[in-house]
Amino acid sequence: MRNKLVYKYIGKVLIGFAILLLCPVIVGLCYKEPIIPFIIPILISGVLGIILNSLKSENTNLYAKDGFVIVTVSWFLISIIGSIPYMIGDKISFFDAFFETASGFSTTGASILNDIDSLPKSIIF
């Protein structure tokens, strides 16, 4: 396994995730909702992504094992970082926020929240 190359691709995924998190910020601004719950994960994902993406790798060949590691670690990190707005904005425990985030990203439709309509529009987005 090519560790530096794997880290570099995970960094690219995290940078892309930070950019995508700007969409709920725009929704929050339109509805005059607090955007701090999204700014923190944007900074975490962006900084971590830039650090990982800056690693130099001498080899550019990826193997299937590397791809599996990239997908698994990226999915886990994105679910952890994506749970931060729930914990900050709605005061949900980490495990509940992680479940809600993972089910939202995987589009399973499973939810532990009772009254989804009462959540801010930016979180629902």
C-alpha cells in the first residue's frame, strides 16, 4: 500500500467535502440561521485536506487495496466531520449525530430524530 498516495487522495476528498459544505452555509444565510455549526467543519475538513494533499508521493500507481482504504477512511472521516453541525447546532450526542450523518450521506432514510421539521433549514438541506 502506498501510504502517502492514499493520504493525498483522502486529502482531495476532504477538500471537496469542505467545498460542498458551503451549500448549507448559503442556505443558512438565506434563511438567516446561524452558520457557525458549518464553518467549524469546513475549517477542519479544509485544513486536514490541505495537509494530507500536500504530501509528496514518488509513485502514482494505485492498487485495489489502496482504493478500498481511500473509500473506507474517507467515508468514516466525512461522517465524523459531518456530524459536527448536529452536535453544535442541535446539541445531539456524538453517536446520534454520527448515525444521522451516515444515514443521510448514504440516503437510507433512517433517522433517530423525532421532529425533523423543527430543525434549521440548513441542517435539513
